[in-house]
Amino acid sequence: MPTTVPALKTYTSKDGNFSIKIKTSNGSTGQVTCDYVAKSSPEGQINDTQSGGGFGWVHNDALRRNDVAPFPIQVSGSKRGDQFSYAVVDSWIGAYQPNDTLLMTGSRSYVNSKGVIKVEDLGSQMIFS
């Protein structure tokens, strides 16, 4: 049977530096809740247990259905310092594929209380399985 919502499991990037654990996946709202881990950032490892994202179906001509993979998906995770001394936000956008993998491109925004700003690419066309 074709996949209709992202599977509830942990997806890890091939390089092992990032993981997305999908905890809930709601086909009615197109929302997911996740645990997000990035092994490094300007402020150390990110462990966000309150992250989330969404997905949206695309009509599949071959199956004549709207509710099957592949479909777009996006997820974000963040870390914030005590007394708002910094914020790190990672965003991933890509596609949930029929083989139960994620094809993702990521970016990061970092700002601290000293005025340091870093915006960077986390990787393009990365497979999470």
C-alpha cells in the first residue's frame, strides 16, 4: 500500500550529523511533530524535542490519488540560550519519497547577543533514511 503520511520513525542524514524523529504525522492537517538533533552548531549540539513541520500532498497521476508519496515536507529545529543570549534555527525542506526516505536541503540562522550573525547552508540534496 502506498505511503499516505510520513512514517513515525527516526530519519538520519547519511553523514550522521542530523536526525529527525517524526513522532506524529497528521494527514488531516498536514502537520508533523518531531525531535530534531544537530550534532554541532555555533552553540554546541541542538536537541529540540518540540520541533515540527508540515507536508502537502501532490496528485499522483500513476496512482490517480492525492494522498501518496512523493510529497513536499519541511521541518525545523532550534536552540535558544539562557536570557535569550543566542538563537540557532535550522530549517529543512525537501520531499518525502515513496521509498520512505527524505531528500532534503538545509539552512541555518544564528544570531547572538554580541551581534554575530551567521546564515549558512547545511547541505543540499541530502538523503535522510
